Amino acid sequence: MFFIRMMNDMKIRKKLAVTFISVAVLPLLLCGLFLTGKLREIVIENAFVQVSTNVERVPEVN
């Protein structure tokens, strides 16, 4: 009830701005943060694999 009354009291410009932010910007931001975190995990995992492969390749010097 509070939300409906608040939306009825707003001007159309502010309603459009709130709708745009809630429908377009917020989901895009959440997806971007989620996918960036997943990509970061993948990159770090691949870096560790490459480092361990390079360490195994280097011969020991006595």
C-alpha cells in the first residue's frame, strides 16, 4: 500500500527513472558483477595451472 501511494504521488519523469533503473540498470549491474567474479576465478585457476606446468618444465641446477 505504501509503495502504490508513493508511486501515485511521483511525477512521470521520476517514475520513468525509477522504472529504468530497476528494470535495466540493476539486473545488468548484478549480472556484470557475477560474471566478472566467475571470470576472475577461471583466470586465477588457469594461471595456477600454467605456473605449475612451467615449474615442472624447469630443470633443477645442482
